[in-house]
Amino acid sequence: MGRRRLHGLSALALSAVALTGCGPLGDSGERPREDGDGAALDEPRHRVAGPELFRGDWETGDLRQWDGFQEVADDRISVVEDPVDQGRYAGRFEVRDGDNPIGFGDRAEVQLSTGETEGSERWYAWSTMFDPTFPVSDAWQVVTQWHASDIDGSPPVAFYVIGDRIALQTNPHDGDGQPVRQEEVRWSAPLDRGEWHHFRLHVVWSGDDERGLIELWHNGERVTDTIRTRTLYPGHDVYFKQGYYRRSGEPQTGIVYHDAFRVSVGSPAT
């Protein structure tokens, strides 16, 4: 498989490519193909506003839609035909105790730079399912995150597993990567293992608490008011990561599925 250049990523993310041997993938310069099955992304639960910037729906049948990935073995991130939320394929992410490809935390994740900078407005839609065997743990666990692009630290916006719930959490930091407040859980819901969670997220990206904005829909229902908070480390951009990432030392294997990821820029979706 060809190599694809990683761009806009932190030193920690860049080091992962060398350590895992699973480098960035082939870059043809073309948009992901739109098969007939991909038309399902026009359903309301997958709808995003304005021009589509990126589609990570797994319908290529491989990982070529992503800029890069982090895993310890080829079977930790796989493309599956069951379960799927739309089309023919979804992504399956498995993490076992000791799956530490870059020296901090156990993980299997794909990653992508979609150009979120100060003042950028983005809409996102995707679906996530937790395997029926997904364990209950008191560890920190992340399944979708926007990570600062050139500084290490907790993601400013992310979806965590907290106990037996999935949660939207913000982690406000200053420009040096130091926390300015404790992490803030903005919404949560039961994991409902074996069922797809459908998310639509509207974000204005800013390092200013007055300019940053978050709005969330879950399974077709709006579940937050308009949240005003910083969504960037001031002076830093973000890139996107999705999969499964958790504290090292957890004994039980965890499996998460993701499908139908889209990014756009535009006015509010209806």
C-alpha cells in the first residue's frame, strides 16, 4: 500500500508512524468514491450542512480514506461487513491490554487533518457502536477526539466512555497546554451495547471561551443547548482521531465500531 504524508500532527502522533510501522496511506488526490450504497448517507441521521469536506464511510473497503493510523497489529483495525450502519462496510477497533504503539496509553485509532483552525465552523456526523462484550471500567477511555495539532495533552473536545456511559467532554487549556479548568462533561447517555449511536456535532473552533461553540444531536434529537467554551488550545489547531484509546493496564479486551463519518462547513443542517 502506498504512503500518505501526515500533516498538521503533533510530534507524538508523528512518532507513532515510525514505531508501529503502519505509516500513512496512499494519497491519490481523489475524493473517496461514492458507491450506490453510499447514498444511505443522505438519511437525516447522517446529514451535515454545506459542502462536504471529507467522508470516512469505509466504503473503499480499506483504510485509504484516512491520513494515518496507530495500531500494534494488523488485526486491531479492520474493515467489516457486519455490523454496519450504512453501505457495505464499517471500521472495527480492538484494544487489548498492552496495545501501546506510541508509549502512552493503549489504542487503535485512525487520524485525519480537516483544517480546523481559529474561527473555523464545522459540522460532523458519524455512528458508533460498542460491542456487546465491551467492558465496564473506571479507566479513562476515548472513542472520538479532536487533538491539538502541535502540542501534546488532553483533547480539547472528545467523546469518552465514563463508567457505563458515553459522554461529550471538553478539556479547556491555555496556549501552553496547561489546564485552565477541570474537564467538563457536557452530555452523556448509556452505552447501549450492540446498538448504533448516531451523532451530529456542530462546532465553532476557537481558543476563546466567548467564540467557541458546540451543539450536539444524538439519535436524531438535540441533546445540548448551545455551549459556549474554548474548543482549541489558544494558538493551536486540531486534527481528528477516531477508534479506541484508553489507560494502559486494563485487563479486558474492548471492541468499538465506527461508521459513516462526514465533515462539512456550512449553515445549520435541518
